[in-house]
Amino acid sequence: MAVTEPAQAAEPADRPPADGPAADRPTVAHEGILRRQSLRESAARTYARSLPIVPVRARGLTIEGADGRRYLDCLSGAGTLALGHNHPVVLEAIKKVIDSGAPLHVLDLATPVKDAFTTELFATLPRGLADDARVQFCGPAGTDAVEAALKLVRTATGRSGLLAFTGAYHGMTAGALEASGGAPDVGVTRLPYPYDYRCPFGTGGEHGAELSARWTANLLDDPKGGVPRPAGMILEPVQGEGGVIPAPDSWLRRMREITADRSIPLIVDEVQTGVGRTGTFWAVEHSGIVPDVMVMSKAIGGSLPLAVIVYRAELDAWQPGAHAGTFRGNQLAMAAGAATLAFVRENALADRARMLGARMLGRLRQLAAAHPVIGDVRGRGLMLGVELVDREGNPGHVPAPATAEPRTPGPVPAAPASPALAAAVQQECLRRGLIVEVGGRHSAVVRLLPPLTLTDEQAEAVLDRLADALAAAERSPYRAGRTRAPLDTYSQEPAGTTC
């Protein structure tokens, strides 16, 4: 079986329908479904606002909408679809369970499917963790796995405090939100995450990362710092929703050193970075660190809901039922997940993501050289981000943070973020048959999360459409702040996305 999906030519998203009543029916159905969604679903819906499409078929990178239009999907279920849509090995694994007559719902009982998934998962873990690990199956979302991790370290240490980082995103439940950036009035100690382009210390580069590490160590060791020894530290090796910000490997090693020396469990959130996404099977492998707890979801379920934590056995101080959930035994997800993990491992798709991602990053840097509105291009593997800025002082843009001096040895001072331009680029991409996400601190980062099966030809098509969309967005009224960002057609509310 081919490792990557055959490239498929996507029809332009803005192609006009054929003439006649029969040709109009798909568009009418499409619009009716969107209209009913806006009337029935809550105001909390997100992606549907900025991506008004109705998927009816999908394969690999390509989605076909109810209106007959085709799109190249570089959102991939917010990073869930490591093998793209409906990969044959995933479909076959699901079909095998269904045809076998095996129970689909078993709570936390042992099954052959669960045993196979756990065996495959442990085969992928970093050395130093797999030989002495425990796994907890959680409710079927990454945010519940984060809750389990926080509960675990608090139980094991008898402490309650938590260290987290600016710009973090760990989920939407109460404890996960508390650890995420932007949470108000919480008992979490917030530490500076290395952000080269908008360095909080005004220096950037390795020096900025080292200052972040020193800040952390000094705060923990200062008897008057106001931070008692916490139950744990949680971090993302690449901040996704925070703007596609890879942590320097040296900084991750320093965080591991600081936490280990002070007996503070280190929790690494690999919900979006895991399963080959960043160019190694788990993102922590770039730095060589071994965390005490790893949080996993998204791609481990092979497109279906599944979430787990894997942790050192010495932390396993829970009583029976200390963390439970009705749907923690999702047999179809475990089968799909085992097939996905094995396919990524056996076909070296992490290496493929590393090499192809590096080429795409190089081309994005060429694009940045030709477009001053690109403030920064960054990423790791097939987790890429383009931060858009305003260099002309137009209204409606987010000011850059003040710095006393130009940053050295890092890059030139950051320009103001331009969320309006990012939204316009997203809409222009959609018109050209390309689905991308917008995220980052000020919603000014265009994000690419293609499947690991992306072909060279598909990668070029994605970048061609992005370049064309950027040029069109630069000419749009949104860039100058003369009008509002694109609206959800059916609700007339501002569009927005989140993981």
C-alpha cells in the first residue's frame, strides 16, 4: 500500500455550477443545511463560522462539499487526521471490529482490541518511559486527559499548585482552561514561554529562552517568590493554538532539569504534536527529554474520539475510580488508533513529515521575503504557521509589544499583529479550495496541519493556493481595517476558530 495518497486535482472552490434546475439542487441543499445549523446549534460553534462548507465525502487530503466543490484540507480535524480522511487501513480496522461482533462499549474492561492498542502505543513511547509506564484511558477528548494528568500529579505529590505557560492551550474544561493562557483569576503560576518573534524579554533567540528558564528557576527557589512547590508543570513542546511556536530543545531540557531537581512532575501535552506531526513520533524526542506524564489524544484515535495519559508507575497513587468516564472504552477508536500508530511507525511517516515540512517551511520563507505582511514563518514537521502583521499602522490591528531597544541577537522587532488580514487570507484560501486554520495570540497566524500522507505535488498545490490567497487578501478591504472580518453568512456573527 502506498505511504502517501495519490494526488487528486481539486476543483476550484469558486467554480460556477452548471446551468439548469438539477445543477442548482446541491447548492440549495448546502445552503439549507448551513441555515438550519445556524438556527439550531449554540453560539459556541467555531469552525462552522469561518468555514461555511458541508462535507459529504472525503479521502486523504480532499473534502467534497454538498455543493459539489472540492477542498484541500490543511486543518485535518485540528491535527486529528494523521493519515488524512478515510485512510484504507483505518476503515479496514473499523470494519473488522464491526464484522467480528465484538462489543462496542465495554467501560474499562479488558478486550483484545484494547490490548492491541495499548501494545502498539507502548511500542512508540520514548525510551525511559515505556518500560515503567502506566496508561489511564480517559473520556474521549484531550481536555479530559489534561484533567486526569492534573489530578494524577496532585494525588501523587499531595500538593495543589501548578506551573503553566503564557500562550498555552490545554482544552476547554475547567482545569484545562485554568492552565491555558488567557484564563482570568486562577491559582496557576504563569511562566514565560519562549516566543522568538515576540520575545517577552525583548531579546529573542536562545538568549530569550535561557532568560525564561532562569526566571522559572529563580521563582521556584526564591523563598519570598510567593510560589510554593507545585504539584506539577504542564507545557506543550510546540504551542499550537498559541501560534505554532516550537520550544527550543535546549529550553525543554532546562525545564526537565529544573523540574527533576525539585521533584516536580513534568506533564507534556502531546495532544496535537504527537503521532509524527512534528517530525518525530512524539515531539519530546527532538530534545531527548522523558516527561513524567504524557497527555495524548487527537491522532491516537485514528480519526475517532480517544484520549489517554501515560505516566511513570511511581505516580500511580490513585484509588479505584479516582478518574473514570463512561466512554473511555471506545473499541472502534482503539482499533482505528492501533492501525494508525502502526502505519505511521512502519512507514516512517514522522521522518517524511520532517523532510517535507522543512521543504514547505523553506518555501514559506521565500514567500515571506516577497510579502512584508508576513512577520514570521515557523513550525516543526507538518505543523506550520505564518504570522501576519501590519507594517503600515492601519486601524483595527493589534499593537506590537513595546521594547526599549531593538532585539539582539534575535530578529528585528515584531510588527503589530493583523488578525483582519489573517481572516481575509483564510477566506481567500477557502475560495481557492484550501482549508486552513487561524490561531495565535491575536488570531493572526495562518496554520497548516496537513495529513502526514501529503504528497510532494499536494504540498506544492497547497502552497500555491496559499500564496495566491495572500496576494488577494493584501488587496482586500479587510487589510486596511475598512470593514469587519468575514462573517458567518447565516448567523451574521464574527467568524472564529479554536481547537
